[in-house]
Amino acid sequence: MNPVEAKLQKAKAKLMLEHPYFGSIASALAFTPNDDIEAFESNGTTFAYNDEFLESCTVEEIEFALANAAMHYALEHQNRTGRREGWLWQLATDYAINSMLIKNNLHPPDRINYQSRFDGMYAEEIYAVLESEIDEKEYIEEKPRNEKIVQDDEGDAEFLEQLLQKAIAQDELPKDLERFFPQIAESRIDWRSALYQYVQRHAKEDYRFFPPNKRYIHQGFALPSLHSELLKIVVAIDTSGSIDETLLAQFFAEFEAIMQSFSSYEIELIACDSKIQYRQTFYPGDLLEYRTKGGGGTDFRPVFHYVETQIDNPALLLYFTDAQGRFPEIEPGFDTLWVLPEAAEVPFGETLIIE
């Protein structure tokens, strides 16, 4: 056994002892040297690595690398790329996982993909932020530095579920893991379920649980996929100065989730602060490209006027906002759901508080 192999075995044993959940997933990996890669990569069954890279790492840093590979596999990030830009999605998922690993006191190698501003955020939210910054030089040439994950088509879901339940039962659940597996804390997903069900009521009632909604299946939460003739709704997103970039990214992430949850739709997206800054109609297969122009005051009236005068028979308006603005004086003739970051009074419609 050469020094690198000995280091790997020590890191594997140390990870199993100190972080049983990560270690149990990583324990199934076979180690394979590969000088054609820069750092390491995994397909869920093998952990390929560059000898020189691991030689420069401490045992603790190799622990981090193994845990990173294990979590990419457990979360099936490569199977969730969808229509996203591959390298940017890889970067977003790395930020999400590495934030959680650091919170669990694992020691990252140098130049790890980590920024504290992404702490506690989902990969989908992080991707939305990075995509909005794509014109900035720092992201144009950036590629994931520390690893590449190639996911098998079929993961051992039963094995992963057993590990998760064992960690819960033995109180060995890693910190912050519940944001990756919301069934651990159901209160974190109740609002998403409510949002889905509210939208679902405004579509044709032809839905089934197979195939399940891909948006949440990786998190262990099976919502039905809807097979309607057409879902036709309007989604408005508040881009005023009171909405910070993290909240705005979450708004757009949930809009994307709606697109992914329904097989047939016509969704009018409107971005508005004190006036309409951007609008676009999305159909199945369209890429989610949007503009976040705004930053001024908040006036909800332009959106309602546009929907009432330009949209034929609108069934539902979803308005993502903090509800700090000027409302229409007359209640519209269509359903309105205000999706809010915290409780606020609205003159009409229903409200849903997101976590």
C-alpha cells in the first residue's frame, strides 16, 4: 500500500468514525488512481483520484473530498441538471454541499468552492443567483475546481434511505442536512406542498403519482405529476429595492419548480417594481431566462391592470413579494395568491408564507 492509498484508508475510517452518515455512503466507494483528472471524481461506485492532488492533501482534507463525493451521489445532482447550464449547476451544487460540510466541521482543501453568502441555500437558489451574475467576469470562466461527479442512472435508493433513517434514529444526523432532505423536518416543506396544491387546483384534474414530481423526489417527498391539457396562470415577481438577491433567487427558483412540475402550461411571467420591467410567456421546453431589472419602489397596480386588460380569462395570479407596496383599490375578478417571506396584511386574495 503506497502512501496515498494509506491516506485514503485512514480518511475513510476517520470519516466513518466521526461522521457516520457521510462515512457510510463513502464506504461503498472503490478507490481508483487516475492521472488524467485534476482532483477527483465519483460515479457512486468508484472514487477516482489524482495521486499528486491527494498527496498534497491532509487526511482531514481527504475526508472532506470523500464526504463531498458521497453527498453529490446521495442527492443525485447530476440527474437534476435538466435544462440548466451544466458547469454552472455543478458549481451551485458544490457551493450547497460544501457549505453544509463546513458547518459540520469538516476541513476543506485549498481553493474549495465555498462562499458564506450561500450558507443555508438550496442548489436551485444558488444557481439562480449565479445565473443572474453571469455577465460578471468572475463567473464567465469559472469551473468547479475540486471535483467532478458522474452519476449512475440508477442509485441505490433503498440503501440511501436506510442510512438516512439510521442516522435519524441514532441521532447522528449531520447539521443542516434537513434542507437537503425536507422530510426530516416537515414544516420546511409544508409551504411548498401548499403552493403546489394551490396551483394544481387551477389546472385540469388529470394527475397521478407516477411518474412523481421530479422537483422534490430526490428529497424523499413524493408529489404528484400533473398531466393536464393546459395550466394557464400568471406569475408576478417583485423586483423592488426591498427584495434582496437571496429572496429574489428563491422566488425565481420556485417559479422554475412550477415549470418543472407540470407537463403542459402557458405561464406569463411578469417582473415589476413600481412598473412592469419585464414580461415573457413560457411554454413547455422553454429555457428559464429572465431579467431582474428593477430596484425601485413597489406598486402592484400595473401587474393587475396588465392581467385584467391583456390576459384572456386569467384563472390565477401568483405574486411573489414582501407585500410592501401600493395595492389596487378594487379586488380583481380572478384568484390571487400572495407568496410572502413573512406574514403581512393584504386587502384581498390568499397568502402563503415561505420558509
